Amino acid sequence: MEPVEFDHVVGYKVPLSLGVADDVANLELTGRRGYVELWARHALVSATPRPFVP
């Protein structure tokens, strides 16, 4: 196995939060910038307070 270059990351194809197994088959090599931007947006949306609807 070759080392991962600086501009790449090993990330999940399908997020674990969607109920998939934490398995090597769910990992892929992808571009660092796009991966970080995607998860930063996800974190912002997840942290945004939502109004209470009874």
C-alpha cells in the first residue's frame, strides 16, 4: 500500500451516520479539499438550531 499524498484523504463512501458498517470496503481515496469542504458544510447544517415544532 502506498502512502496517501497530502492533497488526498481516505474517507467514507457512505457516511457512518447513515447506518453502514465501519468497514474497509466503505473507504475510498478522494481529494482533500472537496472532502473537507463537504464535511464542513455538513457540520454547519447539523449545528444549525431548528425551531421546535410540537
